[in-house]
Amino acid sequence: MQNDFLQLNKKNKTFPIKNLLSFGTAVLRKKKILKSRHEARLLMSKELKSNELFITLHDNLEISKEKKVFFLKNIYKRYCGKPISRIFGKREFYSRDFFINKFTLDPRPESEFLVDISLELISRIKKKNISVLDLGTGSGCLIISIILEAQKKLKKIINASGVDYCEKSVEVAKKNKKRFNLGGNLKFYKSNWFSNVKNKFDIIISNPPYIKSEDIEVLPDTVKLYDPLLALDGGINGLDSYQNIQKDVDKYLNNFGFLCLEVGDDQNEAVKKIFTNNSLRLFRQYSDYSGVVRNIVFQLGKKDLKK
Ligand SMILES: C[S@@+](CC[C@H](N)C(=O)[O-])C[C@H]1O[C@@H](n2cnc3c(N)ncnc32)[C@H](O)[C@@H]1O
């Protein structure tokens, strides 16, 4: 590490990638960051607008002083605990890169399951054009993935809306819409759950804030310092969002339409109780690999669909 540091401190115009990488790796390792070499390479690939393979194969190249400074600044940010996705301003979700910023949740891999379930529901609906609403859309990663996958795999056209109470988050979702060249069949706008929603939908999805207020304090720093509170805090018992959504959901679902939710640990029974009123019935629930129910689907109307 000391050798690398001396190499990097020279008054040179260019600096060897190899030394920067081993110095960066050593710094991250000091913070006990797993896969520190991989992360150092990722941060270097950002500087070179390249990829890890290129960096590995060309670590004999040298980079400018400006790039060296940016790289070391990012190593420092990572050392201080900032997640890589927050440094990059991007997160991969369902094999696509989405812009994120401090106003949006950093999308979680487990939420990809909401996309899979939505596609399954879409494939059951015997219409070519299907309408989907995403409540609490954040970066828009869920609804954009659903539209693109439904087009690709099911040849279905999705007319969709994504709403969020956070205006800045809506701006990020719009940026992602542009990134994926999506047109008039997708609208993002501000809404306090259904307050600005005008239409009815075949499917409503939501990954709402569901963490108990008192648990926020004990979340890992990577979550509590970087994800917005509005995206996490589900009130005293973590169920506020579900209760608010339940008040109006049946007015915004087409008959036999589906409501597809992500739920937190141990919220399964409580959420089922909230939603199975006169008009909604439990359609199906989905557990993760450890057997914990993570997603629940309800259906409006009483008719059973053929399974
Ligand atoms: C857990 S995040 C989910 C974000 C995104 N759907 C995802 O899965 O990555 C919850 C989202 O709900 C939004 N939200 C919180 N309260 C809301 C409300 N009253 N009306 C609409 N959206 C709300 C937050 O701003 C946040 O973007």
C-alpha cells in the first residue's frame, strides 16, 4: 500500500491504473468491504467509461491526474460507506440500468419479483392493451421493466401510470422513461396515492414504504443514510401505506382487476386483513426462498379465474 501511495504521489502527469487499483483495494479492505478489488475496479471503470474486463486486461495503462483525483474521491466516498449505486447514480434492476438519486429508493433485487408476478397476471388477461398503475413509483424501475418485458415476452401493449408523492422522484422516473425511449403509453406524475389518479386499471402494483418508524433507527447505514425516509417509513406499525391504499383501491381497479403488493417481514396476515374487505379477495401469495411471504395479490370481484 505504501509503495502504491508513493507511486501515486509523484508529480507525474499520468498514473498507473495498477497502482491506483491496489491502493484503492487496500483502502476498501481496511473498511472490511467485501469484494474490495471488484469494487475498486468498478470505480475505475466509471472513470474510464469502460468495464471491469477492460480494466483487468489493461491495468498497465496510465490515467490523467484529474481522473486519478476523481477515482480517489470515489474510493473515499465508498470508504465512508456510500453504496456503489449511489456513487454511480445508477442501479441495475431486471438487467437494465436505472438512474437513481437521493430522492429515490435504491431498487432492491427482491422487488424484481413484483415484475415477474405482474407479467404472470398480464399473461392471464385476455386483452391486447392492458392498463397498469404503479403506486409509489420511485425511479420507475418496476413499471418500466413491466412495460418492456410485456412487450418483449408477451407482445402485449401496456398503458401505464407511475405516481409518487415525491416530485423529485417523479423527475427521476421521467428521466428513466426517456432513457428507455418510452412514449405516450407511460405517464409519471405526482400523487398522494390515488389523489391525482383519474382512470381505472387492470393491475395496480405497489412496493410502498413498510418499515416500522421505530425500526428505521436500527437499519444498516447504507439504507438509513441513503434511502429517503419517505420511501421507508410505514408509520408506527409499518402498515400506514397499505391502510391508505386500501381506502380507495377498489374505485381504481377494473372489475376482476388485480392489486399486487410487496410486503415486509411478518406483515402478511395484517396486510391480508386490511385488503380482504367486501370487494377484494385474496388471489395468491408468494414466499421467498426462506418461506417468508413477500408478495400478495388481491383481486376485485368474486369470480374465480381458471388457474
Ligand atoms: C419503497 S419505495 C418504492 C420505490 C420503487 N417502486 C421501487 O420499488 O424501487 C416507496 C415509494 O413510495 C413513495 N411514497 C411514499 N408515500 C407516498 C404517498 N403518500 N403517495 C405516493 N407515493 C408515496 C416514496 O416516495 C417511494 O418512492
